[in-house]
Amino acid sequence: MRKQQITLSVPYSSRDRGGMTNTYEVMVIGGGAAGLSAALVLGRARRRTLVVDAGEPRNTPAAHMQGYLSRDGMPPAEFLEIGREEIARYGVELVRDTAVDIARDFTVMLASGRTVQGRRLVVATGLKDALPDVPGVAERFGKDVLHCPYCHGWEVRDQAFGVLATTPLSVHQALMVSQWSKDVTFFLHTVEQDELSDDDLRRLAAAGVDVVPGEVDGLVVADDRLTAVRLKDGTTFAREVVFTTPGAIPQTDLLARLGAELHETPFGSYPVVDPTGQTTVPGVWAVGNAMGFAEQVVNAAAGGYRAGATINGDLLMSDLNAAIQV
């Protein structure tokens, strides 16, 4: 029996006047761990892929990243630079630009004026941290003002911790950091003590966490080191490290414009996704902090890998199905 010859069409190959491809099989918006990981998988799968990187990674304030097997302690900037070099080996194009608008046909308008289009879209735009409006917090963030004990707890273990409450949910953070230090003071700040449940108070006492009511006025710093937390009434508490939970501002504008379904969480509004990161909009995936608050670097990279592999298979089957229906 003679086998039927099937040729897969590749319709996305136009180029602009400057010689850069305007149309791609996959566009990745965001060049952090999640976006680069997706791009790496897609590049190795021989997919024409564009990464649009605004160059504003969430972990910029951190000198090192921890908890990533084989990369523990690596500076985030070095990690990303290696990732960019790796995707370039497989022909993935990366541009430093910002996606400012998007149409339902996945035409993306960039801040530079360039317009690009893809068959599939990966949104890896992350989130921004909204820090408490307390003098010294923003300036010390990533140094001795921290948010994640899994990221930084080992490096500051056994020091005098303060936990600056932002909501009653901050109780959980105060309890968690007690794993790394037995000297923890929980500053209620703008949270009233009666907002905490009896169970909260009993757990804090059991963990040895001191609870201090009263609004925090600022951080005391000497010789570029945090030395104390100062209340509005002038009282100071000697502390070496402060943990706080920033408010989250998910960067999901592009997803909203495409009509992706979002769901509310205590940390912002995020897209509804399946286990591979696919949103409710066909052909659109969300990965990393664009799909959830708690995605650490290692989780974000894994999510990008899953999305990239799924998208490759999706494109393959789509083209095969189109070919056999001709």
C-alpha cells in the first residue's frame, strides 16, 4: 500500500523590514525563570519562539537565590544570564521590550512600536511586591528585610527576628519563621489584637513568639545594618532581621484583555489554569508568578517546562489534524 505523503504547512514566516521575524509559533511574554524555561523547551523542540523580556525580575533585590538544587546560592542575575545564553543556542529570539497591548488573535504590541504575532502564547509576566509603607522597609528589602524563610531563613538563622504584620494572615509567617530562630517578635502594626483568633494567640505563645501591639514607625539602621524596630510611641525593639509579607500586584493585564477567567485569592487575582498552566483562553498559558503568588524560582522553572512541552505537543497535533483534513 502506498503511504500518503503529508506535508505540514508552516505559515508563520513573514519578516519585517529590519529582517526580524514578526510572526512566531510561540511568544513568551516575560524573561524570568518560568519564561526562559518554557522557551528552552520550545527552542529544543525546533519551535520558532520569541521571548519579550522587560528586564524587571521580581527577585532583583536578592543577592542570592536558595533552594534550587545545583544552583543554591547563585545570584539571580547570573542565573538569568545563563538562561538567556542557553535559549540562544536553539535559535530562540529574545528582545528587551515590554508588551503593552494584545489582541484576541495574539497580536502583541510592544513599547518599542514593534508588532508581533504568534500561534500560542505563554504569559510569564510575574507580579510586583507592594511593601508596607514603613520607612526603611523598601530600602532594606532583600537585605535584612525579607519575606520568605525558605529563601533566606538559613542565612539569618538564630538572629533576632521581627515580623511586621500586614494582615491577620501574617500570624502564619510569624509561626513559620520560628523554625529558624527562637527569638521572634510579632509586631501587629496596623492589625488589632482582637483580629487574631484565640487559636492564633495560643499557637504564637506555644512557638515562643512575643506579640507587640502598636503601629511601627520605622526601622533603625546603623552602619548599613538593621538594628531595631521603632514604634510610633518611640519604643524600640532590638532586631536584626524583619520578615514581612508584601502585598501582591499580579501582572495579569494581558490575560484580562484576552478574556481569561481569573479567581480571587488572599494574594491577588490570578488566572484559572490546568496542571500545565493552560488558561481558559485556548492557546494561552500562564506560568510562574503570573499564575500564583507562591511560585519560587524552582517551581516557576518547572511550570515553564511543563507549559513548553504541552504547547509543542498541542502545535504538533493541531498541524497534523489540519493536514489530514485537507
